[in-house]
Amino acid sequence: MHGVCRTLGCLVGGVLLAGSCVAQETSFVDYVPLASSNSSTTSMAAPAMLVSANPVNSRANSDSFWPRPYTYAGLALSSGAGYSPAAGVVGSGLNIDTRHFLFLAEGSLQNARKLDSGTGMEYDLKARSFARAENGWFFGGGAQWSKLSTAAYAKQAWRPTFGGGKDVTRESFSFRAQALYVLPGTDHLNAVQGPEISLWLPSPAAKAHFFYRQTIGIYEFHQTSVPGNSGTNIRNESTFVSLTAMYRF
């Protein structure tokens, strides 16, 4: 399971990067009528092709900073971290999507049962903000908090994140690809860190209500630190895959 999930993460990451690069090279095409040099001519001139390489300006953007609420539910898969292989996840949040600024804040709940106790719930809060360039690429970061609570123990930590992504928009199709790196932050027990790759269909920049979001995270961590043993000499890897259906109001 661990090898399959890790391979899937690498493949999806490569596909997203390739698709993003191809989309950047493909121009958006609009048509505008040519102005006639003879005012007495009654026939319409042949249209001229106007090519725009700016995907942000080529779609219908809103510059409103009013946040839009959304909710989601789905399945969370994991391998290598001592959790049950599958769990349910529900959450809600707010997002702002303007031409040059992106913001997302959300909270979620997951019945993430640990194998050592057979119990567990995970609570997550996260916030991200990005600056978007004229060519559609965006860069930024944020912070996230998570708490694992079982019948035997509890862990929690704040972690900073940074990264970027790109919106790809076509006449009848769009998606958003995003890559972040999650730092250990205050997680002194395990120092969990690693990359996260996310895909939205369609892009949140689209005027849509229903979305599919997929997030793949590949994290490194060390054995839980205890008095007399920091655990840093034993390092492991884990893979998490989140598959959710979203509705934005």
C-alpha cells in the first residue's frame, strides 16, 4: 500500500506539472472585427485573430474580496503513519479569488483511528494566501494546525507552509494545480514535514458550485520523542491521499 500510494503521488505530481507547462504555452484566442478603412463599405470585414497569453485576463474574474463559503466531504487514505488505511473527512471553509489575490481558510474533522489504540479523531485548521501574477501563476503560503486525539494520548502542532501553483482555463474546462511544502513548525515530537500536491476540478476561479479536490502528501517524520530518546535516529515516510467533493455557495 505504501509503495503504491507513493508511486501514485509521484505520477500525479508529474502529470500536473506537465499539464501546467503545456497550458502556459497554449495561447487563448479571441476574435475582434477589423476596423474598415472605408466608411462607405457596408460589408463586415473578416475577423482578425487576437492572441492573449494571459490566462487570468482571458477568463471572467471577480475582483470582489467578499469571501464565499464552501463545504466538503470525502475519503482520506493513509499508509506508513500508523493510521487505519481509510477514514472519512468532512469540512468547511471560506475562499476569496480575485485577479491578483487568493485566500483560503478551512477547518475539517477526520475519524483518523490509530492502530496502536484503535481510537482517534483528527482536527485540522488551515489558512493560505497567495499573490497571483498576470500569467496565472500564484505564490504564497500560510499556516496550519492539527490535533490528534486518542483514548491514550493527544498530539498537536502548528506548521508553516509555502509554495505556489497555477490556474489553467479553457472555454469549457479548467483546473488548479498547487504544490506546497509543509514545515515541521512546533511539531517537536515527530517533526512531520514534506510536499503536498493538490488538484481542483474545475478551478476555484471558475463560476461553479461543485468541485472535486484531490490532495496527495508525502511526509517524512521521526520516531516519537520521549524522555531519554529523541527518536531522531529512526526516520520514516508516510503517504496521505484526500479525495473530496466540494460545494461552494
